[in-house]
Amino acid sequence: MRINLIIVGCNQPMASSDHKVVGLFDLLGFSNRVTREGLPGLLAAYNKLLALVRRREGGGMLNCRIPAGDGAFAAAYGIFDLEHAYFSDTIVLWCTYNTFCFPPFCDVCNEFICEVLESGLPIRAGIAVGELHMDKATGTYLGKALVEAAVVEKAQEWIGASFGPSFAVAPYNSFFMASSVLVYRDHVKDRRFDLVPGLVLDWPRTWRGTRRASIQCHLSAMNTDPKFASYYQNTMKFADLSESNSGWQAAGSIHT
């Protein structure tokens, strides 16, 4: 898998607005809450989740930096067309794929994972890219990338988000911001590296930069279901890796 982990080159968008990046998020053990807490507990958790999702509605104006082509960055302004949909315990976030929207999309996904975790809900996601038809008005959501995101999501044994194989080929293997991602594979089920090549969102880095609470303590307090104990163990291992490699992009390597 070849990944360019720092944005390089010029800011050229994809040829078609049908090219989108999509993240499919699923709550772990959501149905088990009915047994443990009853329907009122399930509804309370669901309403809390929807409140977090609706905060992401519509995107809006974006002020960010883009690569200038010589290793430097320039200021840029434009529309970030973030959209969402939800189906029971599954949330889908998407936007147009180009070098302007993709980095902030990763940032939004990192923060969303942190927010959901902070509310006490474990979440897992697969992220894919390609041609998609996403029509909220008719409830029509079609495309290989959406199927890929769903398959990638289920191939992981942890709390977090992984990029699917669509990001392992050009032109999608570029334009990652090093501050948003890490290489990690210990969470992949049955060594399905064809589904989860190894690039993941570095949400613990976002957590450390925006929250005072210890990630490890928070995850330990959430680890109450033996069925998902290994998921929390893999996640805590990743959080340690993230912290020990917080400056990896400057060093040029990742220490495991």
C-alpha cells in the first residue's frame, strides 16, 4: 500500500462532483443496551447520538490552508459541503472529494469520534472514496464506495476509523494531512489487510489536543461488556502508539 502522508502537489479537484469521500460509522453493542438498560436507556443514547450528528449538518464556509506546490501552504476559502444521514445505529458522513474538502473531512471525523466517545458511546467506522449517488431528498444512497465503507467498518476490532482499499490507489493515496492519520494494523480482524490496508484516523491526537481527560481512563471506564473487551484493549494500545508518535511526521518514521 503506497500512501503519501503529507499533502503535496497542486490543489486540483476531482473531475466530477460525483466523487465523494464517505465515512460509515456504527455504534458497537448498541442493541445490547436494550437488555442492559431497557428501551428508555436505548432512546436516551440514540437521542444523544443524533444531537451530535445534527451538529455536522450542511458544512458551510471553510477557511483553511492548501498546498502551494513547493512544500509551502496558502490560505484558501470555499464551501465545505458536509452531509449526513442516519439509519438506526449507523451514521453516514460524506462530502465532495477534492484536495480542499478532504483534509477538513478527516478533521471532522476525528472530532466526531471524540464527541461520541465522550458521550459514553463506542463507535467504529470505515472510510472510502469513489463515485457515489447520495440523495437525501429521496433517501437514495448508491455506490461501491458506500459498500466498501460498510465492509471495512465490520473488519475492525477496535474503536476508531480505517481507510479502505480505495485509498490505496492513485489519485486517492495522496492529500492526507500527517496530523490526521497514522499507520496501524493490529485491529484488523482475521488479517484482512485487503479490506483494511493500514491507514487509520488518529483521533487520539485530536482528543489530547482538545480534552483534559485521560483517554486511557475514559476507555477503561467504558469497558464494561466482556464481549468487546478486546476492542478496548486494541484501542488503548493505539492511543499509546498515537501519543508516543505525536511528532512522527517530523521524525519521518513511526515507532511501534
